[in-house]
Amino acid sequence: MNGTTTYHRTSDVEPVADLIVDIHVEVRGEFGLMDDPFYAPDRYCERLEGYAARPGWEAVVAYAGDEPIGYVFAVPLDADTKWWSSEKEPLPAEYTAEDGVRTLALNEILVRKQWRGSRGKGAAQALHEALLSERQEKRVTLLVNPLRSGGRLKAVYELWGYKQVGCQQPFADSPVFASMMRDPLR
């Protein structure tokens, strides 16, 4: 990332929704995923709207000048969260007890091709850290398809300090994801 990169934080999805969906289609299309109904724009919009409707949702969009680089968005897990309910093997209740301030769920991070770095260093990591830099939660969780990119994507998250804590399939048409946790948040 260079000195001309700017980060725009928002807790209002409306001004960034079209941009987020456009980047989703571009990036996922590069990986041949747009034929999978789970990644279809309408299904993606449903998930985005659902995440953004929750208290504490926030997105960070990175730009190089006027050109969007990518985005990240997340939401804190509240006491009524369903986040942990899809685990293949239930985790201990004390591990999954949420209160709206304990755990941040990183829902999505995507970077356009020309800004992707190698070995997990680059725009994605900078976006990730920009989001976390102003969050108050104690830990952050995410889901990653461990089969995608021959496991390289999961390995990047491990380089960033995440550890796998389980596996889950949160939607009937979604892949089985590795559940990962970074504790502490920073």
C-alpha cells in the first residue's frame, strides 16, 4: 500500500452497497464463483443487508485516489447471535457466550486483483487492520473456505494471528467454512 491510499469508514450501508456488490461480482467472478447460487448477487445482497441491519455494523472501503481497492465489513455478535449455531461440533458455552462487545464477526474482506499482495501482506491486511484499529471488541472471528485457493487463503488468516476453532455451514447452500478466531483483537 502506498501513501495515496485512503480509508473511508461507514456504518451506513446505503452509500457503499453498490460498490461492495460490484467488487464482490468482480473478485468472485475472477475465481469462477458467480455460477454458484450462494455467490449470486441477489443472495449476496440479502446477506449484506442482513449484516448491515445489525447494531454496530461497520465497513471500511480503501481507495487509491478515486479508484476503489477493496472493502471489509464486520458486526459485533450480540447475545442473540446465531453465529455459533452452525458449528459441526458445538463449542463450549463460555466460548460462544456473546454480549455485543466481546466478539467482532468479520463478515467479508475483498480486494481487487491489481492490489492483492503476496503472502498475506498488502491491501487486504491493511484494510483488515484499518477496520480493527478503531474497534472495541476483545476478539475477532471469521469464516473461511479452507478449500479455496488450495488452502492459501486460510493460511493468510493464520499469518494474521487467527486460529481455527471449528467448522460450520451457516447457510444450506454455503460451503463448509473453517471458523477462525483472533484473540486478542490487536
